[in-house]
Amino acid sequence: MTAQTVQQGDLVTVIGLEVHVQLETNTKIFCGCSTAPADGPNEHVCPVCLGLPGALPVLNEAAVEAAVKIGKAIDATIPEETRFHRKNYYYPDLPKNFQITQYDEPICQDGELEISLEGERHTIAIERAHLEEDPGSLQHVGGSIDTAEYTLVDYNRAGTPLMEIVTAPDFRSPKEVRAFLAELEEVLEYLAVFDASRDGSLRVDANLSIIDGERVSDDGSIELADLEAANRTEVKNISSHKGAEKALAYEETRQKNAVRRGREVEQETRHWDESRGITVSMRSKEAEKDYRYFAEADLPPLRVAHWKDEIAIPELPKARRERFASEYGLGEEAASKLTSTKQVADFYEDVASEFDPDLAATWVADELLGELNYRDMQITDIEGRLEEIATLVELVATDEITAKNAKEVVLRGMLDERDDPETIVDREGLGKTDDDAVQAAVLEAIEENPDAVADYEAGEGGAINFLVGQVMQKTGGSADPGDVNGLLRAELE
Amino acid sequence: MSDDVVTPEDVRHVAGLARVDLEDDEVERFTEQFADILAYFETLDAVPEVDSEAELTNVMRPDEVRASLETAEALQNAPDHEDDYFKGPNVS
């Protein structure tokens, strides 16, 4: 919760989220159809995910394991018994006319996730997280959703396992929402149950309302009655962190303007139109009772509370950040960059175990991630070449080449031309010039620049830099500027 | 349930959820039929309660891909299809 001082007459934003994430399994949640991307529509379908009469769902064990891992990571309770329900509604993305989901006995209850925003920590309560099946995909042909001539349906996605993660209304700004989604994705990727690069793998519905600042207590908490009294809108169709921040910032402004003008905010569902950057009112859908939830008799109950002890999860980003800070003496920013994905963190630890942890941090967090980011690449794009990057760090650590050349010539060459570091060092003649050659260049520079020498002797500090530049030029940049400075001063004494 | 009287409004609401258009005379007819059908459920009161099979929990399958239907097979019973998609009227 944000413990900021609320002024009288202030309007406070309250947001809660329902986040749908696609679980990384080989098969769908209730049948053996593949979840891999298909070449064409309706290729990964069978009687179960097409809802053909008599077909029976059988639960995918990997989806339940993923749910338990998520439960562990968010410190949730896995109840002794959990079960599935049917949520009834008529829409052609669901061929059965109901979705198999969980209702009053979800697999994860009462968890939390800590986020850090602008140096402040906030704990976001997670009320529940449950398993469900994804619907199919519709295409509205010949117009928009309202004016289309007809509809085409592809059930490849129908039955893909999803986890719906429901937070408490603990967010006070769209920025906090964005930070939460980033943290959640990081955690899920560490658990290897989620792939952010998959199309449609993250979908967010957000509830937003505006509360009078006077109703907010000093610690940032708000009475349930006040929350319930405020009209809220549900914003749908959000599919990224950035989209969430933009959609909710728009909705926040829209509602605050309404309140300031003395108008009531209508309780409704709104659709985030990404291309226009606005939310638009949607025809109101069913109320909860209209879904006529009832127990799914085709799926026996689950008793998997003990799996929490049996299934191991890796060290999570927050714990790893804290360990990196204490074990390697890294600052908050470096520790955060180096734990952004499990692959980056694992690679950093490999390099740090062999060389100086500070040097390793500079090379992985700043140079490597910086150059990758500039090329719109991820560490996973060079997974097979991490050994070569380690070799490059070794060349710097053992003073074979200068840090400047290592970054500007070797690393960039490795990423752009796919050569290995030794080849580039040889080809470009980057091996550090031996001491005799540097000494010769120092003497030459002194000889050729009597004016600069006179300036130096007259006490002009800048003159030495000019001479260092001359020596660097003569050695093709392969000398160490600090060494050159020392050698020049020694000669000129 | 049997104590509740089914009203024409209930019928219209349920028809709306099912995306079915009903004429006024149909609403009247369905209101009676709904009441009759719900009355049948009272018969269930006579059925003795049985516990579900306690042993039957954690029925799961391994995460192994099994063959899907051929697309043509999947589409064969559909009233209409186009370019390997199921085809239907506009819905919003």
C-alpha cells in the first residue's frame, strides 16, 4: 500500500487486477492436443476441445504442477481439496457453451507479491489464483465486431491451460500495476511455467474506481464499505505491461474528470482500444449469477496440498536480487538488471565465480545487456554463445585487451558478425602493445611536441592529456591510457 | 426451486442468455413448460443421498501429446466452414 499523505479533496485511484497467464505445457489442460503454434486453423483439435457429445476431459498433470509452483512462489495456501466448475455462457469461442474453470474452491488462495517502485516497496495481496481453459479465437469478417458479415472460428487455442490470478484492490496507480505485471512475469519465467514471448500469453482485466481522499486512512488502507460504494469500471482487452499502464492512466483521467464535474461514474465494462488509446463502453455482459456455475461432475476433486512440499521451485528474483547485493556487493540497479531473467542471473554467476564480481557485473549488466538491448535481442538469442562472452570477459580480466576495445570492437563484432572473440582480436590486432612499443611511443610524442611539453612544465594540467592522446594514436588505441599517463609523467620529471 | 413461480420475465432472461429470440406466444408457452420441467425435479427428493466415490481423486494424465483430428474430420459436421475455419453468423 502507498503510504503517502492524502490531501483533503484529493481523489485516490484504486485498482484491482485479474491476470490471465498461459501455462507452458506440451498439451492442453483437458486433452492431449498440442499447445504448440499450429500452421493453420483447427489443426490441434479433438472431440474434447471441440465439445463433441460424450467426450470426457482428463486433467493435465503438468498444468496442476505449474499451478502449485505458482502457489508456492506467491506464498499462497493450496487447500486440501480443490475442484472444477462449469461457467455457462453462449458464445462461439466456447464450443461446449461452458468453460471449465474453478469457482469457490480455487487451487491457490491468499498469496502475495512484493513490488518495488521508485525505491519504495509495496505488497500486493493475491486473493486467489485458479486453473481454467482458454476459449478459441474468433475472426469477425467484413467489418468490426458489431458490423461484421460473419464469424470464423479457430479452436486451436481452445483448452490451452490458463491461470487466472486475482489481486486485491491494492494498487493506487497505473505505474504500480505495470511494476506488478513485470515482477509477476519475472517470477513466472523463473518458474519456467510461462513464456512472455508467446503471442497472447498475458491478458489483463482491471477494475478501477476513484475514492475520495478523505476515506483513505493514513496507512493507505480503505474500508471495504467505501470500496464497494464506489462505482467501478472493468477494463478488458489489455495484453501488455505498457498497455496496462496506458489503459489505466486513460481510465483514471476519465473517471477523475467525471467526478470533478460532479457526474457519476457509470458501473460498466469498457474495452481498451489500443490503436486509438482510449477505453470504450461495451454492451453489458452477464451478471455473475447468469453464469450458473455448477460443479464439473466429469472431473473428480483434486487433493494436491502435499505437492507443495514435494515440488521444488528455484530461487526467485527477489531473493536472488538480495543475495546478489550481499554476496557480490552489487548496487540495487545492477542486482536488479542481473536478475531480470533466470538466464541472465545464471550467466552472471558463472562469470562472477571465475573473475572479479564487479568486472563481471559491468560486463554482463552494462556492456552485454546494453549491446543486446540496442539490437533488440535477448540473452536467449545468444544462448549457445555464452561461452564466447565469458572468454571475452577473461581477455579483459587478464589484461590481454583494453576494456574499450573489448566493448567497441570485439563485443559488437561478435554480435553483428557472429565471429568469436579470439578471431576478432587477431584480425584487428587488438592484443595490448608490449611495454617497449609503448615506451617508444611515449618518447616519440615528447620529441614531436615540444610546445605541449613546455606547457606541461609551465604547470598547465591539460597538456598531459594531449600527450596521452598522441601516444594512444601511435599505439592504435591498444595501450592503457592510465599506464601511458604514468610513463609520460616519469619521462617529464 | 419448486416454490418459485416461473414468470415470463424469467423466460425472456434465460432466452436472452441463450441468444434465442422468442415471440410473445412462445414466451407464454415456455413459461408453462419451464414450470412443468422444474416440477419434475421434485422427483429427485425421493432419491436417497449417496456419497461420491471417495477414492476417486487426482485423476490426471501425463503431459504427452496425442494425435489430434484431421482438420477435415473436425469440420465435417459443421453446417458451414471456410478456409479450414468454422463459419457462423456475426456475433457480438
